[in-house]
Amino acid sequence: VNRDIQISLHRAVEQLPHPSFQQVADCPVEPMEDHDWITQQNAQAKSKTWKWGMTWRTLAAACACFAFMFFGSFQLFSQNYMIDSTIDFDVNPSIEVTTNKKDMVLKVRGLNEEGRAVLEGHNFEGKSLEEATRELFGAMVDSSYLHAAQNTVLLSVISKDEAHAKRLESDLNLWVKQALSQSNGEARLVGQTILPSGDVSRQAESLGISRGKLILIESMMQQIPGLTLEAMIPLSIEELLDLAKNEGADLSGKFTLDDDDDDSSIPDDPGDDDDGGIPDDPGDDDDSSIPDDPGDDDDGGIPDDLDDDDLSKTKDIVFMGRSNLLHVSV
Amino acid sequence: MLFVAVVGNTPKNYRTQIKLDESLFVRIGQNDKDALEELYHKTERALYAYVLSLVRSTHDTYDLVQETYLKIRASAQLYRPQGKPMAWIFTIAKNLSISHLRRQAELAGGAEADFENNLEYSYVSDPTDRMVLAATLNKLSGEEREIILLHLVAGLRHREIAEDLDIPLSTALSRYHRGLKKLRKHLMEQEVIL
């Protein structure tokens, strides 16, 4: 029906009188100098331009708004909810802490039975890493997983950002020590930073140990023949490091040991606060009244007339001589 | 009355898009007759349908279409290309039509023209075609007439009509369907179509 109406209407209009081209072309006209209200373009043209302008402006504004919201949301999400770093604490309990970009704890989980036992009754999510670390090590002392005979902690920071990982490692070192000193405990800290790797994660997950411990074990296996994963997994970090020390394995390429390692078997000089039993230098302003012990063999042969700068270096040297675990260059 | 479709005389060039080069106006402003002829052949049908929808008189449409082309010739050199040449032509035609209708209303002293019994439809030979044209011009609103005639007679696409008349596409579509429905209903009541 519509088509019939169209055909009929079209045919009717075609039969109406139309002006011919000749009539239009032959009629004389006077060229106008300006538009009059009949021919003026402004109203419609401006309106159109304005509309197009508005359309593009609106579209651009909408896109900008969308992009802002998208990136803002993404930024908010990445800052708060995306995993930025993972920290593995290994004593014998193995505990994994994941944090966001702001170093706030997203999740804490025990990787072995002991780890899960330590976490019982604690909720770390949403706390700062510092707060969680202090609480966690307080709990390990309370549950006797850290004590005088077993005080070695492997601290592994896994992050894509190596600089951030190094800073975290340093901060954690401090927080752990402070937490333990509050509980009258001490610890020997072995640290490492690791770049995230899917293979390592999968293997560690399947073995039920932390990535940090797996890397430590693999490093030892490369240097000590005859070791097997099965035999080493149940060992605590203390036991692993003792084994490495006894077998002469050099782990210095991958691991760092804090420089104020305190070996209780070495008697401290009464005036010495933090040098691991290093005899005071006569030039040390802090405690010049305390005489040096020139005959002390524990100082690894350090001359007694070193100044303060040299003293800081001597700590490393002494540590190297004592533990035989790590080779720290001066 | 039975609606009889005359096969073999279907509208040609239906749904042909009017692609006007705006430089035509520059050439027309320089008295280029070929440019004027090209403009005339490309736009006459649409212009005629548009003016007819406004004034509903074939005689007036004839005069106003001619006057529109003369106005274009006189002002073509003043045209500023803005991407809508057909809209400018429609603007001139509409302004001329408004002016004409005002004058006519003043002359008639407020009395409305009798479009129902317009003898001008006698140009149309087929009685059915005549009735369809009369119904289109007399039973539809001005807005509906514009769209129906521009789409069904001039073959403009709805989008073109919307752009040229500066109305949203959805408005053009709804006016078209509303007008066509009204027209169909009237023609069925009059038994022009079954």
C-alpha cells in the first residue's frame, strides 16, 4: 500500500507544472551585495557549526572524563588491591605476606603447618607491613618458634621493582629486630630479593615451601653434591645455614646477612654496643675510657689503631671471619 | 473507489542522494550556466516537493521554485561553504514561502484558502493520483507533508531530510510514519485504496 501511495503521489507531482530550466536561467537577476533575510546563512549555518562544535567538544569531554575515570579507577585499584610485593618469612614456620603499592598487607598465609599455627587467631589484612611484621614476630616468639637455639630468619622480598624490594628488605630487617628486641629475643637475618617467576612459584607451591627457601635450597644444592630436595625441605633455616657453613658453600652472591649479627658465643666488650664483640679502638670518641684488648684474636687481625670509618668496615670483616657463611667485600 | 496502480510508470531515481558540490555556487555567482543547470537538475524535484508541502498550491509552488532559483543566482557569490548546500536552498525557499503566505493572508483578510476544492489538481490526469495528492496536501500537518513529499516524491533519505531541515533523525522518522499512517487511513476510509 505504501508503495502504491508513493507511486501515485510521485506521478501526480510529476504532472504538475514545474518551472523549466530555461525560465530559471533566462530571467535577468541583479547580483546581491549582501545577504538579505531570505538568503542569510548565519542562523542555520552558525547553528550547525555550533552544534558540530558542541558535538565534538562534548565527545572530547566525555572521552576525557571516561579516560580520567578509567585511569583513576585503575590507579585506585592498583594502589590498593593489586599485589605489589610478596614477603616470605622462613624460620621453620614459613609465612607469606602479600602487600599493595602502599605497603599495606593484602593477605598473610602460612605455607606449612607451623606457619598456619603461628597465624591462628591473628588478622593482618589491612594493616601496614611494619605493624604486621612486628605482630607476626611477636607471635613467633610467643609460640617458641624463635628462641636462642633457633633464631635465624630468611627474609625474601619478591617484587618487580628491585629498588623497592631492596628498601623493603632493609625496613623489614629493622622491624624484625625491633620486634624481637621487645620480646627479649635476637635473630640472625638472611635476606634476599627475588624477581617474580612463575616457574619458581609453581615449584615452591607444589613443595609446600616458600619461594625464598626454595632458592636457598637450590643455591646450596648447586654447591654441595649429594643433597636432595626431599632431605632439605624439612630443615629449618638455621639448620640449612649451618649445613651451608659446614660444607663451605658460598651464598654471598644471592643472600645478604645483616652486619650486626650477634654471636652470643663471642663475649662482648663491656663498652661495646654494636660491634659484635670488636674491641674498642683507642681513637673511638664514644668510649675512649675503655682500654682496648690488644691481644684479642677474635677481631680477625684488625689493627687496633683504626679510626671510626675503618671500624664500620671491620665489622664486615669480623663477621666474615666468624661465620664463614657469607663473603662480604669491604 | 478502487486503487489502481499503473505499472510501468514507477518513480525513477527513487532514493537518489543529492550530492551537491558547493563550488557550484561560486560558478553560478560567475554566471556559469552549466553550473546553474547542474544545480537545477539535481535539486528541482526536492525543491518543488518542499515548496509544495509549504504552500500547498501548484501555482504558488511554480512561482516560488522559480523565485528560489533566481534568488540563488543573485546571491550565489555570497554563499559561504558550510557543508549543507541543500539546507541553504531550503532556507531560501522557506523564507520566500513564508513571505508569500503572509502576503496572501493579508490579501485574504484572514480567510483560509480552500485547498480542498483546489482546481489545480486537474493537472493530474489519474483520479486516484489526484486524490492521493489532495489527501497528502490537505489531511497531513505541515511537518508531515514536508517529510512525506521529500521522501516519497523527491526520494531524499530520512537522514538527508533531517539534516536539511535541521531536525533530529528520529523526529523525521516519526513524522514520516505518523503521516503515512494517517494518509493510508484516510485513503482507505475514502475507499481510494483497499
